[in-house]
Amino acid sequence: TTQTETYEFQAEARQLLQLMVHSIYSNKDVFLRELISNASDALDKLRLEAFRNKDLEVEIDDLHIDLEVDRAARTLTVRDNGIGMSRDEVVGLIGTIAKSGTAELIQKLREAKNTDGAASADLIGQFGVGFYSAFMVADTVTLVTKKAGQAEATRWSSDGAGTYTVETIADSESVPHGTAVTLHLKPEDTEDQLHDYTDERTLRDIVRRYSDFVTWPIRLETEKTEDGKTTRRWETINSRKALWARPKDEVSEEEYREFYKHISHDWLDPLRTITVKAEGTFEYQALLFLPSRAPMDLYYRDAKRGVQLYVKRVFIMDNCEALIPDYLRFVKGVVDAQDLSLNVSREILQQDRHIQLMRRRLVKKVLGSIKEMMADDRGRYDTFWREFGRVVKEGLVEDPDNRKAILDIASFASTHHSEDLTTLRDYLDRAKDDQEHIYYLTGASRSVIENSPHMEAFRAKGLEVLILTDPIDEFWVEQVGEYEGKTFKSIAKGEVDLDGTDDDAAEQEKADEESFAALREWLGKTLSEHVKEVRLSNRLTTSPACLVGDTHDLPPALVKMYQQAGQ
Ligand code: ADP
Ligand code: MG
């Protein structure tokens, strides 16, 4: 029995679809990359499943992705014989968007929509909408799928408006496992030779441009007419070369870029490409990328992080967290190890000695590469730090072994310049020879900090102060202690000994102490519930008084956090 049910897209999915249907993204060709990438994932999953589950009775010797064209009907089908989906999975995976940050994305898209189409495209790119991009070129999309090892096949269909239908196919037995996505192409594309997706040349070009390195064969049914006789045959149209295994100088920038987009689901170019090749007793290769834009979900707990893990060219898993620490969670890429078991699981990975070794090396490589970028391409480095600096600073707390390396690549706002950030090296170069501290002040914003009374004496003396406004700053600055022998010192805490106080000043201080003793005593009594101590200060120039924390007090932001948490 077949039963067709109509479902509504989840609200957020519907809004995203809308944007696709009225395509704001100028490069529609990428829909094919998205569908091929899904097919490729499905083949990876099936191979892995067949490997782990010996009871699964499926043929995995001939896994491939087929592109089928019906010119008369104006349809293009992308077919894989991969893992497939159950009926429930179709509803769950295709009908909803389960990603963190979707609401924010839609909000931002709304804001950008009326003003700037390019900005919207960027936003979508950061998010990666995958399957839905089919609606940029199709009026109707039909998906037929059967999960490997199951009997029931499902048909899903939608015109990208509010609803989709799902039915169980009556003759499920005749459907092979895997997924076929059929696009009923929009009519207006007919005149456009370059974007006629029923045209063999067009499809070849797009596949070569975006999906050449996909490890599975992408096949196109081609026609050849010889001596008046027409024959049709399947031809593999991608070269299938694993990019990370090829020598660096044989790979073009464009190939790296497209590969990055393939694995990251980002539509923007990467900021930097990092290649790693380890030889010797434990061999592996890595190809890593720094994105040029922070993803929407960078600060979400459940966001996907980590790199792809391959073992001897066989895809093992996505989002392998064990290889990359949390504070470098934005790094994308592939690690291919020679001597790991294909059977590794996430649990085993955490403890594996080889993985630990690789991780340490990859961290060094990434930090080193950022340092290089700082030296050879300051503009790019600035972009990087603006997008990811906050996350990298988490490493100062998380990864004490690499503190120095992280401080070397960090930059901070400071009183030296109203906009440009400074490195600690530059701060120290500007500091007076006898300055023992790196002065800083934490706070909610630059203007709050600049207007703080604590700042007055420092400004008067021409002492540079770092302006730290990220929540994470409170944490690391407490723990890190020093940089190149100079200690970090909050100008809001304890006694600040402004270097160079001379003897005259000391005598003046003594006299002041005496003449203000009565006032201090009175203030101390009157404010006894609120302050520990009232003392004279040389840190103010125009304000009469300010509040100062004890050297060992919790930072104000932490106090606030604890209070909010009810402690
Ligand atoms: P993403 O690939 O980023 O997860 P997509 O929108 O491209 O997002 O796809 C959503 C989900 O639908 C996939 O994660 C996958 O589970 C499922 N899916 C899509 N295409 C296929 C396919 N060809 N075979 C199996 N599952 C698929
Ligand atoms: Mg996808």
C-alpha cells in the first residue's frame, strides 16, 4: 500500500527555501556541487557501515554517482548507490534544518536582503544550505531513496513552497539502495547555454571545477555517433585524485579552493591553506584551511568541529574533534593517516598515542602558519584575528603548552591607537625600558574602559594600556601571568606603582597621608559595608575617587557571572 502524506516544512527551513527559490546567489552552478557532495557522503557512510556491520548485505564494489539527463523532460538526476534514507530520516533530514544558528542566519538575511544581495550570498555561504540549493535551478525536486539493508523505499517531492509530500513506494523491491534526486529544471535556463544543466559540456565543466577530487567516480552517460551509429556509455568525468596526497607544487590554488569548499560547505574562499606531510615511523598527510569568515555557530556547544579523518585514503569520519583542540575549532581540512585501523572509533581516538602526536604537530603547524601570515600578509592576518581571535584566546587557558606561541600571534586593542590592534611585541617595543608590567584594563567596551578613572594616571604618564573587552580576557589574563618576562597587571587592582616615583613625591605622599587621615577614617567608617579600605592614591588626576579591586579579588565579570548563576 502506498500512502502519500503532505508535510509542512519547519518554519526556518521554509524561510531558507524561499531565499533559494528566489535565488539571491548569483552562482547557481554550485547546486550540483551540493548534490554531489551529499551523494559522496552517502557513499562514504555506506562503505563504513558495510565495514563495521558484517550482516549488512549490500554490494560495495561498485559505488558511484551518476548524472542522468533527460533533455525532452528537462530533468537532471543525481543518483548514488550509497547508504540511502529511511522514511523517517527523509522527513527528519530533508524537512527540517537542525543546525544551530539558523534563526540568527535568517534574521541577518532579512536585514541584508533589501540592501545588499552579495552580503546575503556570503551569509548563506557561511551557513551552507546544501540540498535546498537545488531549488535555485528547479521548479520541482523529487527524491527517491532506499536505506541500505531495508525493504522500504520512499519518494519525497516538493516545489519548494510551503510543503512537501512523502510516500512509501509500492514496488519498493525494484528500487536499489541509495538515493536519486531528480530536478525538474526551471524553463528560463533554456536560453542560457552556459547554464543549461541538460548539456553534457556544462555538466562536465561544473564537475571538473567543483568536484574533481571527489574520491568516488562521477559518471555521465554520453552519446557517441560513429559511422551513423549512436552508442551510449557511462563515462567517469572526475579525476578522483586525493588532493592532499599530491605534491604541493602540482596543485593549483583553484583546486585547493574548491576542495576547501567541498569539505567545509563554505561558499567563500579560504584565508589560508596549510599542508602537512609527516614521514617516518608514523606517516600521515594533512591539508588544513583557515576560513575567511567565522561560521554562525562558532560559539555553540553543539556545533560541528574538527577535521575529516581518512585512513589510507578511506574516509573514516567527519568532525574528528580528537585531532584539533577546541580553540582551533574553526580549522577545516583532512587528515589522512597510514597506520590507523579502519575500525577506529571516536572513543579510541581520544586516547590513541598517534592521534595525540598528530594533534600536537597540527596545532604547531596551524599556529606557525598564523604567525607566518602575520609577517607576510598583515591584512589577511587582521581579517583572521577579527574573525577568530576570541576563539584562539581560549587556548591561553586551554593549552598552557602553547601559551607563548598563542601570545605571539595575538593582538589587542590598546590606548596606543584608536582602531589598530597591537601585538605584545610591539607593545613592549614602545614601553619604557624600566617598565616591568604589561598594563591592561578589562571591561565591557572600549569606551567604558577609556572613560574609567583608573585610566587617568596612565594617560597622564603616557603609559600604554591594553584594552581587553572579550569575556575570555578575564580568564586568560589571570592565568597567563607574563609575556617575555613582563607581567600582566590590571590597572584596576591593588597598588599600582607607577614607575619613576621620586623622593620628592615620596615626601609629598607622606604629607598628604597626614593631612587626609581624618577624611580617610571618616570615609572608611561611613562606607564600611561597601569597601575594605580607603586609601590615598596617585593613580587619579581629575577624578576625586575610584573603586579598586584587591589583587586577588575575582574579576568583576566573573563576580557578575557567579551572581547570575545564583552563587
Ligand atoms: P548537509 O550535507 O550539510 O548535512 P544537506 O542539506 O546537504 O546538508 O543535507 C541534509 C541531510 O540530508 C544530509 O546530512 C544527509 O543526512 C541527508 N542527505 C542528503 N542527500 C543525501 C543522499 N544523497 N543520501 C543520503 N542522505 C542524504
Ligand atoms: Mg550537503
